Amino acid sequence: MTMGCPCSLLFLSYQPKIPRLEKTSCNPSSSSCSKCKFMDNPIILWSQVGNCVDKRPKRVLYRSQFWLKSCCSTDNSKSGCIVHLTLLLFSFILSNTMPGIGIDKNSWQVQASVISDNTLLRRYIVTHGKAILRYALPIPIDEPIRGLQSTLEQLLIDLHSPGKSGISLAWKDIQKAKPILHRGEVEILLDTRKEHRDEAAVALGDVDQLLESIQEKIKVTKNSKKALKDMKNEIAQQTESTLDKIAQLEEWMVQGFPYPIPHKYDSLPRLKGRATVEMTVTKANHPTVDSSSLFRDKNGSPIGNSIHLVAILDGYSAPLTSGNFIQALLNNIYQNATIVHKESGFYLFVQPKQLLIDSNTKKPRHIPMEVLVDGDPYPIWGKTLETADLADLQPVLPMTAFGALAMVHSSEDENDANSSFFIFTLDPRSEQARNKGGNVLNGNVATFGYIVEGLEYLLQISPNDTITHTRILNGMDKWEP
């Protein structure tokens, strides 16, 4: 970058330092320092770290959809520099006045959302609830674990390539993944909350072993005559298990709730984190119970008239909506709630037999519309993306994923949701699910979580089936009434 560009002077003045590990209470020049032995072997219990501390500057939490390029890389004219300088000043002001927006340390690009980057990867993310939940966590996008995550997600996508070409691409992906893990182990541990560092060290060891196993399976598959589809499925299942471990590590890296909730909502419960809930759905009573009225497994064998759905609620992206859902569960509002409508390939509509009553007003509670736009530091409350003139933007929690949960509000008032909710069942291969513009309801209903277990049974649920039992598996420590 030439010093003749006025933008370069400003950029050099405010360029963040590259995060690095600084060691204290030991000899920095000694590679064999007993207190810093984790530098050579990071996968050890955190108690062995000694007095080495993390002195790296804090990094921004959120993604931004802005893109800036150096004016020195194209036209170095005065007018071009003024335009780019204006954009840079605007970005710098945002980074100091709004949490979560900042300049990338290695380029003139402001941190960009992965959801709007690679087309195939974006399509994978917006149609898979677990992937959305991983990217929705408020941790820096330049974390090494994010790079590992996206590489494994790319591996899953590449496995769908026909024949052995999918295996060849997956081999390249796994070769990239292992160095990312080994280079980033120390930084991942340092960015994990202290109370979870021992667990994180063990989990990193598990991830390392899983990557070894995946690599071995891919290597065997390259030279095997066994049914290719079966072997690809085995690799995909193990990769999904690795991504589940990574998601847990990422959740341990979240440093508290990332933004304040407006005081006007102080009377509403909120979930300041994640919670996992379970719902038991039972087939409607029939005069004679036969095999046609039973749920079936993936092989078509009947398994009974009840199934369990496990969902993760995302209070980081929808704290009030998730908090209200937890309150409804605690009040047994969903006990015997009925599936009142089914739009095949679109949604299930769940309606409780009673409304959730506010304990203060003694009237039915109404919660505001709540949607977090991808790249924003905090949600929009009280408006849909359409009424806010932001319909072309992508919400962090799109309803396009199979098994998405979203609150129901009336067509007259987006702020009158109570306890009825949608379970969306869009086909991941459909244009409605994969189109970049999303569905007409994307950002116009308050999505607050995703079903992560029991997805294979959703299409078998019918009108008049009921939710016969609910329970909260974890996350009550993040809930505030």
C-alpha cells in the first residue's frame, strides 16, 4: 500500500494488532519452559498451563455484510480515494459506536457473513438447523475453530459430488482441516471460558481423533470396491459428529450475553443463551389402532404411536421469543396442544388449548416481533423485516431450515404472538428453502430455534396429533423470568 493514499494513513493508524499469545512469568525465549510446555503439545489439561496468560486484544463478535477494498489496488485517483476514505470512516465510526462491527485485521474487507459468501455453502447452512445454530453463536468469525467448521461443512457438501470425485474432494478437505486444528488449538483454549477449559482440552483431543478416523475412512474408500453410497454415508455421519463437538466448543467460547435488551421489555422473560427442550408427539386416537396410524423409522418399520422431538432454542438471537417459549413450557401450556393445520412441504401449526397469561397483567401475554439480521449486533424488536424496509436482508435464524420453530402472530399485528408456533418443513432441495431471497415469511415470523433430533418423523405428523409431554433438558440457568 502506498503512503500517497489518504486512506492508507488512516488504516495504518487504526489497524488492529494480530492476536498472539504473550507469555508471562517465564522465559519467552525458551521453547522448553515448563510453564509453557503446552506450546509444543496443546492437547493437555488446562491446569498444566501454569501462569501463561492471554494478553491478546479483544476482537469483534459479529459479522458484517459490508465489503471494502483498497483504493490503491485499483484507481488511485483523488475522487476514488475520497469515496473509499468516506466508506472507511463510516466503518470506523460503526466499529467504535456499535458493538460487533469492525475492520478485519488482515485486509480492507470488513468481516463478511459466511451465509452470503459461498453459494453452495450458504445453501447448506440455510437449510440445516444445526449449521445455522453454529453460525449464530456470537463469537469472532476469525476464530480458528470457524475455519475448521467451514472446512468440514465443505467436506459434507463435496461428498455429494458424483462417484469417486466426491471422495477426492473430501480427501482434500480433510487434509486442510487437520492443520487448521493443530495451528489453532492454543488460541481455541485461550478463548474458551475458564470454567470450561479442561472440558475444551478433552473435546479438542476428541476432535483430533475424529479427524484421524475420517481421514482413514476416506483413504480406505478411495481404494475400496464396497458400495460407495454406504461409505459416503459413514463419512458424513462421522463428520456430523465432529461438527457437534465443534459446536459445543464454540458455545463454551461465548463470553456472556452480547447486547442489552431495551428496558421497555423488562417485564418479559428472556433466555440469555441456549436451551434444549424435548416434545413428545402422539398420534391422534383412532377407533382401531393399526400400522397405518403409527410412526415409522427410516426403514419403514412401525415404532409406535409416539415420537420425541428435541429442539435447541437460541436466546442469543431471539432472547424474548425463546424466553416466552420456556415460560409456556413451565406453565404446561403445550400439554395436549394440537397440530391444528398441516401445509404439506411447508409447515405444521401447533395451537395450545389455552393462552399464556401474563402474571402481572392477568391478561394474555403478547410478545414483540423479534428478528436479528445477519451482520447486526442486536435484534430488531417490534417490526418484521418487511415493515422495517429490510426484506432483502438475511435473518440470522431463517425459517428455511427443515424443522425451524417460529412464533405465530396475526396478520394485523406482528406484536401479538402468544404461544402458538410453526414447525417449518420446507424441502431443503426446494427453491423456497435455497433461494437467496428466502421465503416470503423469512424475517416476517420470529424464528427462535430448530429441531435437531426427530427430524425424520416431522412429515409423518398429521392434524389432530398432539403434544402429550414436554420437558426442558438444559439451559434453565440462562433463563430469567
